Amino acid sequence: MAKKRTAQPSSGAVTVDRAEIKAEWKVENVVATVSVTLGQGEKIDLNQIARKYPDCEYNPERFPGLVMRVVDPKATILIFSTGKMVVTGMREAAEAEAVVNNVVEKLKQVKIDIKNEPAITIQNIVASGDLHVSIDLNEASVIMENAMYEPEVFPGLIYRMQEPKTVFLIFSTGRIVCTGAKTKEIVGEAVEKLVDQVKELGLTLVKGENDSGDDDDFI
């Protein structure tokens, strides 16, 4: 009988007794998009922001957005002249509001007229984890639906889980990366379902039997 999973704010664990699979995971990155409304016909002067704040990078010949880094909470923000932003590097979705408020305050200090409260949308949560068992990727690629494995191209198996809708990178060592979730609860649900599938399909190997260690550069 499966034990109940206990999820922490940015990490989780699930234990399945019969298969001795103990999966652990943690959130590595939260990506959010932000939109603010400017005055009619106005655009953000990215050159002005770059001159004002030393923690910004702006090279329009290479990329149309300005890169701003915030220390607390730690995050990187891409700012576009239209008022659109992309926030990356957060470890908690709850940090998004503080990060965006920090950025908006800096914009107001250079006289940028922002007409509304920023609209923040969490787009993706990236988590890494370990099943603590070796996985037979060749077998998994044959019997798992929506799985692709081309070891000569990439050492991990790509598994597109349909419900909850997420994408896993699965390595022979048992290491995993989960993307596509919009909440940490969905990450936990997806990892729990993956553990059940690995157990039911008999995809585990004796630890080290198929462990090439090739995943270290990808997680």
C-alpha cells in the first residue's frame, strides 16, 4: 500500500513500499510572465533604465529586451518596451509578487507611467528529482506511451505525461527533471504518478546496472 506523500513548500517525497521507490524532488526554477499597461502610445525607454540601474544589461542589437537582476528575492527579469516582462530564477511562485513590485518601483522612479496593477501569470515550474532506482530506458521507450529515447542524441528519455500535463526527462540513474507544471502541487502529483508507472511497468534495475552517469550535466 502506498504511503501518503508529504510535500514541502518547494520539495516533495513519495514512497512506494512494495517497489522500494523513494522519489525526492525540489523546485529549481519558476517562470512567470507579467504585463503592465502604459499610457496611451507610450513605451518603456529601455536605454533610460539601463543608464539608471547598474544591475541591468541592454544590447538591442542582440536581443530586444532589457535584462534586470533582482537580489531579494533572487530573480532575473526580461523587460520589453511594450510593458511585457518575463521573470525567471525564482524558487517559489509566491516570490513573483515581491519581484514584480520591486521592478515596478524602479520603473516608476524613472517616470514610467504604469496605469494598472501588474498582471502576473505563472507559466512553468521546473523541478529536479531522484527516484533512487536505476531505470531501464530502452524498455521504458517501448512500453510507455508518449515516450521518446534516442541515446545517441540525448542520454535521457523524454516522457510527455498527459495527466497532469507535464514533461519529464528521465535518466538511467533515476534522476528526473519535470517541466510544464504551473504549481508545485501538480509537480508532486506528476512525480507520484511516474513512480506508480515505473513500479507497475517493472522498469527498475538493480542500482548501477544501467547507470552511465551521463545525466550529471543536465540536472
